[in-house]
Amino acid sequence: MSTTKSAGATKLGRDSQPKYLGIKLYDGQKARPGMIILKQRGSKVLAGKNVKKGADDTLYALKEGVIKFATKSKTNFDGSKRKAKIVSVE
């Protein structure tokens, strides 16, 4: 008995589907309630004013307004500081 299948069986062709992550609405664009602003894995960008984080770390708008991205210095639990990107709807 052979350990692999005969002609016609290939080991290729099992590539995963793209996840379509990234920014969907940019700085200065208008957002309506429920519109997805950013899809991400982990909290690389934090939710600011009028923005909520979904179960898969997706950020979406709560109110109608204009998207604003900002950088803020955040303090970690061990006292060290890091730069954090924050998105808000104003």
C-alpha cells in the first residue's frame, strides 16, 4: 500500500481566505452609527469617544460624526509608558 494517493491528488491549494483587516474609514471621513472604522487582531488601536470595541476587537461608531485619529501616551501596569493610537468620532 502506498502512503500517498495516486495521480491527481495534490498537496497544494489549501491557502486560507483573506481576513480583510485594516482601516475602513480614515481620518476626516464621516461615519454613521454602526459603521466599522477598523478591523484588527488585538487592540493595536484603542476606542475613544463615541467608538465601541466589538468581540473580535473591531472598532465601530456609536454616533454620527467625523473620524479623528490621535496618539496618546498611556501608562502600563508596570509603570512603563507607551504610545497608543486612539480613534474617536466627533
